[in-house]
Amino acid sequence: MVSLSQIQASNALISSTFPTRLVALFVGGTSGIGEITLKQFAQYSHQPRAYFVGRSQDAAERIVAECKALNPGGEFIFIKADVSLISVVDK
């Protein structure tokens, strides 16, 4: 199993290894693992553009503010959707 310190060291290399303006999509990004992963992406990447999907507008507004505090040059775009419904996933 990979240790936490190895993961943190790898994350720290993101800004110097990957190009500026990375784009990512986080489904289920307003809570749990999705939210934490989005925030780590915001913290370690350089001027990212992140789209995140979730159900809660209130949580999304909080998360956008937190991500902007971590990375003022980043763009964080919320897409409101309940992906537990297959008809919504198709959209």
C-alpha cells in the first residue's frame, strides 16, 4: 500500500510537472472523496479549470469559495445534477 507521505510528495510535484490550465471533471464533487479530491486539485495545480457535478447548490458555493482561496487563479464551475438518476447521467 502507498503511504500518505508518498501521496503528498506526489501531489506536491503536480504544479511543477503538469502544464498550466489543466481541466478536470469531478462527479459527486460536493461531498466526500469527490470534494476532497477537487480541493487537492485546486491546491496543487496551476490555474486549473475544474468542473464539478453535484446536487447541492449551497455546498457548491462553499466549495467554490474554498477552492478560490486555495488557488485564486483557478476556475471552478459547478454543474447541478443528480447523477443517481440514469436519465440525468445521459444528459
